[in-house]
Amino acid sequence: MPQAFFLLFVVVVTALIVLSRWINILREYERAVTFWLGKLSPQPKGPGLVFIFWPFETMERISLRTEVFDVPPQDVITKDNVSVKVNAVIYFRVIDPSKAVVEVQDYRFATSQLAQTTLRSVLGQVDLDELLSEREKLNEQLQEIVDKHTDPWGIKVSAVEVKHVDLPQEMQRAMARQAEAEREKRAKIIHARGEYEASKNLAKAADEIILNPVTLQLRYLQTLTEIATERNSTIIFPLPIEIMKAFGAWSEKFGLSSGFGPGTEDKKE
């Protein structure tokens, strides 16, 4: 009797173990790639309740959700010989579970390594300015290349994004000086344009004043009024050049000399 009970116990335990291996529950985002005596089954199983007749049949669980992989910083030398560190992030998912198991040993590791080498290869063919300004274009190029190489593995790469570009301190200072010079250049151009517009307006104002000389006197009086409102102790009266010319003509007419002109020299002789 004890031996019979022991045999029954062994049979029950073995049956429970076999049943636990046979009965499997897969989630909605999981699929089971099965092998019957080492041969790949035509279609993956799942989701839901799946029977795997172990030990004749084995399975590999594959997730169909989008996975995110952070590409570690890569040392890249750009086309214009600038050394930078670039890291990125890659989004991919399995669209063919059978290929992801059969065609590649570890699709996650293979995709990550491919992303790293592609990142160094593509970014090494562009200038630093293009790397900083046309990042979206480079992201699309990276995604196309990685997706093309992972397609035989049953992997779909949805996006590759360059996250951060780490520049050397010397290059950051040089770019800061360049940006400052560009701002000074724009400021000088704007100032020169303003001076040009002001000179055009002054020329038009001079033409109007020539047609009506009283305008100059009115402007002169307005200037004196503005000076008086500021409570200045000194007021400068501008003397028109026409008055000086009239005084010179009057002096020549009456034979007057300031002592510094030709008349003084004639008298000395």
C-alpha cells in the first residue's frame, strides 16, 4: 500500500507539472512562437489560453509593444573635423514574431548595436552647423537606414531622435563669439539703415525750407523754447552763415579789414 500511494503521488505531481507547462496564458500584446520537435510552426499563437504540448513543443514569448532604447553617447567626428558626443533614442516594435526569433539571436541587442553604428556613420558625414540646425532631417535619415536593416528581422523602427549634442568648451566659446559678432553686425546694419532714412528725410526738409525761409526761423524759435524749458543757465545762439557772408561783403565795400586779410599786408608795404 505505501508503494502504491507513493506511485500515485509521483503520477499526480508529474501530471501537474506537465499540465502547468501545457497550459499558458498570453496577454493581448504577447505572441508565442512555437517549435514542434525543433521545427518552426507556421503561425504564432495567442493571445489568451494557449496549449503547448511540452516536451515535444516549446515556445518563445514575444512582446508586440513599442520598445524604447536609449542609445549611449557616441564620439562622433563631423565632416568639418569637430569632435562631439551625441546620444539618441530609438523607438521600435516587433511586427513579425517568427522572424524576430529565427532570423536574429537577440533582436533588442542587434537593434541597439545597429542604431549606434548608424548614428556614428550618418552624423560623421555632415557639418556641425547641419547637425545643430537640421536635426529633423537627420532623424528621418537615421530612421530610414535603421528600419531598412531591421526589416528582415521582423522589426519596425518608428523613430530615431537625436537627444543631445555635447560640444567641447572651446567650440561653445567660439560659437558664442560668432553669435555676438552676428548680433553686432545686424545692429550696425539697422543703425546704418536708420541713418540713411534720416538723411533722406533731412534732405526733404531742407528742400522745403529753401522754398519757405521763414520755416527756419520758426524751427530756430522752437529750439530756443525747448532749451528754455530745461532751465539751462547757458543758451547758445547759432549765427547763420549768411550773416557772416553779408558782413564780409559789407566790409569789402567800405574798405574795412580784420587785420588778417590782404588789406593789412598792403598797408604795411
